[in-house]
Amino acid sequence: AVGLTSIEIPDCVTTIESDAFSWTSLESVTLPASLQKMGTGVFVGCQNLVSVDLNGYTVVPKMTFWSCDGLKEVKGSENLVEIQDDSFSHCMGLESITFGKALKKIGYGAFYSCKAVITYEGTIEEWNAIEKPDDWYVGSAVKKVVCSDGEIELV
């Protein structure tokens, strides 16, 4: 499966097991609307992966996109409720990502070695209420979170 560059996951798929597509050459992927459960590290090391459409899926499990250096676009991230530990860790190509008010939890190291500007559709007060480690951005190059009523500068 190492040479795999493209796949259409059928809409009948409800589960994607851990490491299912890890270290493949996938360039883009759209999760099926039928997806109910995804294991950890599904796309670990997919360095050619440029575009992902979460298609309404609400949880990014641990290490899902770990070391996806080429990832530039994450569609459907506005629906996320939870981003688990190391989800977007080492996604050095990711320059921006948008989260909606549904976001309730960010795990440890979720954006480690990631420089994305985070846009949050809620207010600064709502962002601050999201469950996350105090040092959630440590080790990342994330410098700010843009909220509907202003920006949070991260040091």
C-alpha cells in the first residue's frame, strides 16, 4: 500500500482502523459521511498528503495526521468537537485551520511543530473555555488564535 496515492472511501464505511493508511503516498482524502469511529494514527507519516476533508467527522484521534509534512488544507474542521493528543503534530506545511464553536477539547501536543494560524469562530471567552492543557501550544510555532472578537497572541 506504500504506493497508494488516492483512494475513495465508500459511504458505507463506518470504521477506519488504527494505522490503516499510515506511511502511504496518499495525496488527498475525503472521509465518508458514514464514518462513526476512527482509530489512532490512521494517516501517520503520509508526507504527500496535501488535502483532507473531514466531511462532518467530529473527533481527530491521537496522532491521526502525525508527520504529514505536506498537509496544507483541512476541510470540514469547523465541525470538530475534539482534537486528541498529537493529532496535527509535525504538520509543518499546515498554515491555517479553522475551528467552529463546537470545539470542546484540544489534547496535549496537538499542534507540536506546527505553524498554523488558528481561526476560531467563537469569542475569546469561548476559546478560553475549551478544555486544553495550559501549555497546549508549547513546541509549536502557532503564534496566534484569531477569534470572532479579537486575537490571542501566544508567546
